[in-house]
Amino acid sequence: MYKKQEILVELINKMFELAGHSLKYEDVVGRQDNWFQQYTMTQDQNDEWRKWGAKYLRKKKRWTKGMAEREMAMVDLYCGLKIEKEFGLQN
């Protein structure tokens, strides 16, 4: 069975991949600053990551959909990247 730390590594690596950043978990582990505020992702990328993560957790931990979605919400709150503001075109 996967350990909690291994799952977190996979979730963070996928977050960076979906956000288009060339970082890995190893690049930020142990940093004491708010590294997750220095990089951004769009709301769509965040939604995709949370959806992917919930499926991943359901597979690895055999959790219900609700449990996996709640855990992804907590991971997002704890170390999710800052959501960049999307401005529409103004005429």
C-alpha cells in the first residue's frame, strides 16, 4: 500500500505538470517560505488537478468519492498553487 508521503509526492508532481511548471516535489520539499504562492495555475487547471487527484486517491486508498474529494480540497488548501485571475476581454 502507498504511504501518505508517496501519495503527496504524486499529487504535487501532477499539480506542477498540469500547471505547466517544470518543478517537482523535490524542488520544494523542506522550503520554509510560501512556495505555493510563488507559482500560479488557472482555475481550469486546478479543477483538472483536483479531479485527477480524487480519482488517484480512490484508486490508491480505496476511498469513496466524497472522501477523496474532501482530501483533495484539503491538499489544495494546504499546498495548492495560487489561482491566477482570468480577465475577460474588454471592448
